[in-house]
Amino acid sequence: MRKAKTIMSLALSAAMVTSMAATAPVMAAESESTDGFNLNLCIASEPQSIDPALNTAMDGSIMCHHMFEGLIKWADDGEGNAVTVPGQAESWDKETNDDGTVTYTVHLRDGIKWSDGQAVTAGDFEYSWKRLANPETAADYCYMIDMVKGYAEVADGSADPDTLGIKATDDTTLQIDLTYDCPYFEEIMAFPATFPVRKDMVEGSENWTFDPATYISNGPYKMKEWSHNSYILMEKNENYYDYENLGPDTIKFALLDDNNAILKGYNNGELDFIENLPVDEVATYLASGELNIADYIGTYYVCFNTEDEVFSDPAIRKAFSLVIDRNYIVDNVTQSGEVPATGYVPSGIYDADGASGDDFRTVGGEYYSVSEDDYEKNCEEARQILADAGYPDGKGFPTVEYLYNTDDKHKKIAEALQNMWQKELGVTVNLDNQDWNVFLQNRKNGDFQIARNGWIGDYNDPCTFLDMWYTGGGNNDAQYSNPDYDAQIDAAKDTSDQTERMKAFHAAEDILIGEDNVLAPLYFYTQPYMLKENIKGMYYTPLGYFFFAYATQE
């Protein structure tokens, strides 16, 4: 899942947004009640999409988690930690077949309803999963259900989506056939891309997500109002099966990308929860105890365009990676306990022995040293690489461009990288700051040379970090393609043996980072946030989701 601010769907024109934003209040919803418990949050600016199948970013995902619910959901373990429990499904049976395939039989809860009162059926899930897999949907996350029988043929267009191995046998029973025993499949059933959507709403309007009348959902909250580039207001869904236990009467997501304005809103009482504040304020709020730092399974990295004339050479990519002083960045720029990255897959991702053994990063080791004592040696190696490529001391190396999106922290990191590349390699790197909507599209299209990037695990398995770089993958912003890499991902997905799976995944990372240097990881994330002391009952998973549906106010 992308760790970034996101944008409106391209289906909504810029003119429409400008018109609506011009007349909308910045922080207050006119229809919001002043009575009851009204929770005010800010996690990012205008979301790219709140269509569960099309969203690819963390902010949209958090919103979807509040307005929709999958077969499985995340619940509080009593200590503020999110764990998976039955959601729209009451129970499920799992059967391993003689040929190694697996069949899940899922039984839905009795009486579950959409926010307009219509019954949620197994057919709604069948429709939604087939829509996700359908190439015409163009969902970047379609591959999340690639373990479902028939997916490969549907994805490449050689089979009709109706052949996908998911079928409603009646209104409350769903049969899902898998090609192998996928160890993280239950987390897939809790992932936003697999949430159900209503066929009549989706196919009835191209802009169905923008209007509360058509944005029919099945989760604890429903959309009440969307003032574009200002806020999204949600209210309790009276048709949700656990309505009586819900907390806030309304949850309002303020849509802001100015960290100074976000912090001001928190300090003056307009916001109860924020994730982003100015970099220069981090140390002060850490020292005061107001800024919390949570675990976060993710990696902040530099993404090279492997089809670019300059960065098509893995050696050049390696040189640019080696001179990054990762300790400087986490100690002097981000300052929130981030860990210098020694590889791509972050700490905290399970290896073959799961939670009881060493994690994937520990087993995989380091691809380069992040010891301060070794930094100069890394730089010497990088300079030699450039000299061998015909650019001694950077002479003759073309001016290149680093792309990043509007954010105080991203800007300071970009400036630090620019200085390191200039000082240590003698190359000129211009910085290009773009609004998130333009930035995201350009990065996805490969219209860049070097770009800021970041990824948060969608489930606890190395696959969530590695299969995205498969040739033609929807989230493969590097435009990377290597048949040997693809073969290792295929091998990992062709077996249920954890030892063999991890062996293939480690081999894949060896190619991605150790040989091809497709990415330059900077650090492993932490999750800073600030929450008013009188708000209780928020819970969180290190996959990045915050949950407020059962929060209380003291």
C-alpha cells in the first residue's frame, strides 16, 4: 500500500473540484451536528479513490475500512492492537484437496445489510472479486487475488471473469477455490480491494463514489458528505450489525496537505488526530510526549526508472544508492525513530518460522553497510563505478531529475539526496516538486528518472513487497522487467512449503536489490501520530491502518 497523500479519481474533472472547493468551508461541515461525539481527523489530502478496488494508498484504505467491511475485519485485541476476526463472514471452512488446491466455504452473517437497508449477499462478493480481477477494471491491486483459481487466465484476457474460482452457492454461502494453500489468504479477505461493492451503484454511475446517494457501503460508517479538497464526513451506518456498539456519531476526515495547517488545526482543537506535522517540529513534540511513534511495516525508498536512458544501467543505480547517507536522513531529517534500510523488505516481515523465528530481513542480511564507519568506503566504490562508466568525478554525466510530491518531509529528504549526489558523485540532480495527482500519474506512467516512493505491507508476508515488481505489475513504477526475477516470484507462489517459499523470495530480493539495484531503500518506516488525550479506544495495526469506529470520548 502506498504511503502517500492521494488524489481524487480522474473521473472527476479539475474544474468540478475547483468549483466545489471554492464554495466549501475548509474545516467545518455545515451539516455536521454540534451534538454528540464528532471525531475530527487528518491523515492526508484529497484521496485518489475511495472505490475499494481502485484505491492504492493508505489514506483511502483507512477511509474504506470505516465505510466497508470484508469477509474478515480487523478488531481491537483489548490493548489497542488490531487482529483479524470474522467480519461479514460468520465462519468459514477450509479444505485441502488431493491435488493441492484449497477450497474455502464461507458462511455470511445473518441479516447483514448495505447502508440503504438492502441485504448483503454472497453474490455481492462474487461480483466484486470478479470485477477486481477483470482487466477492464484496471485495478492496480488485481493481483491480490492471484491465488484464486482461474485468475491468471482472467488477468491476461484469455478467459471471461465469470470463470474466476469464486461462486455464490446461495445468498449466504460463498465458495472460493485457490490454486494453492496461500498462507496469508485470511488477510487478503480483510484487504480493501476485496471489499464488496454494489453492482447497481457501480454500473449505474461513473462517479458513484462521489455522491452519498450512490456510495452505498456495508461497514460501520457511511458517507454523509464530501466537500472536495476540504473534508469527507461519515456518520454511523444504522444498518450495520454492530451499530449499537459504535463510538463517534460522525467521523470527519479533513483533507489537508499543509503540515503547518495540520498542526495548527490540532493545537487549536479543530483536529483530534493527525499523522503529519512539520519536520522541524518533530523533536519538540517527541520531547513533550505528545507525538507517539508506532511500529510500521514499510520502506521509504528511491525508485529508478529502469527504462530511462541514464538509469537503465544497474551500475549507475548502484552508485546513486551507495552514496546515500541513510543515518543522516533518519537522524537529522525524519527524526522519528526510523531505521536505516539495509535491504528492501523491512524488519517485521515473517520468514519461514513465522512470528517465532528470525524475520525476513534478519535472515536475508544486508545488501550494503549502513555503518557510519563504512560510508566513505561506500562513496569511494560509487565514484569508481561512475569512473568505470566513463564519468570520472561525475564529468560528462548528464543532469538528471528527482521527482517528489508536495510534503515538508519529502522536500527535505529530496534536498539531502540532491546534496549527497552532488558532493559525493559530482553530478547535478534537479528537483521537481509536483502536486500528488500529477506526481502519481507521472510515476505510474514512467515519466520520471528518479522518484520518491514508499510501500507499506498489505499483509505480513514478503510477497506483499516483492510481487509488485513482477513484469507488468500494476504497482511496478520502476517499469522493471527481469525474467529471472519473475521466475522466483512464480516459484514462491507455486508452493505452500514455507521454507521453499522464503528461499525463492530471498532469491528474488537478491536479484532486485543485490544485482539489479532497481531501488535505493532509505529507511524502514515508523508511524508518528498525535491523538488527543480524551479520545480512547482507537486501535492500530503495523500494516498502517488506524481504526476509530469504536473510539470513545472522555
